[in-house]
Amino acid sequence: MTWVITRLCRDCLDTSCIEVCPVDCIYEYVGPASAQFPNQLYIDPNECIDCQACEPVCPWEAPLRDTEVPPAFDDDIALNASIVDRKHKFRVPRHTDKAQPTTSDVAANKHKWGGAD
């Protein structure tokens, strides 16, 4: 089993998960502009050890267990897995502190992407 960073991370990029990941399996895309890899973080499924450390620290509630990803986010499983063959275009980012979103911000983000409120 592995974890997936869903589209709830898009353009939010809170890096709290980076700070707690014991195996550095969370990456950001650094290749040329690409519609294939939106501005979000990704989990390499081959490196994830199912420690669950990323889930409680993400203020956007973006990491989900692959078996619990709602149908609206099914494509995010394959998107995360696709980084494996393109690893040269990704890197583990450094953690930077960001302002925490409000509950209303999180709810609006979920609504925007079609996730459950």
C-alpha cells in the first residue's frame, strides 16, 4: 500500500509533508513547463513505506491512502506513479513555512476540485 498526493495540493504546495517524510519519497516537478505535471507535490509509490506521516500534517488534506482515493481523484494515483519513469525531472523540495489555510480555504479547495466537503 502507498499514499498519493491528490490534486488538493495543486498550487498550494505546503511542504509540511516533506519535513516529516522519513524516506524522502515526496517530490516536486522541476522540468520544463508541462500540462502533464501540475504545480503540486507527488509521492513516488516505489519509495513510500506507508508510514502515514504525511497525512496528518497536510493542512490541505491532500495525501490519501491509494485505496481510499475518491473517484473524483482516481487520476491522481496514476499521476503520482508516472513520476517513477521521469525521476530526472523531479526533486525532493526543501521545507518552507507557509501560512496555514483556514477551514473555509480547505473546504473551498475541495469544492473546486470536486472532492468531498
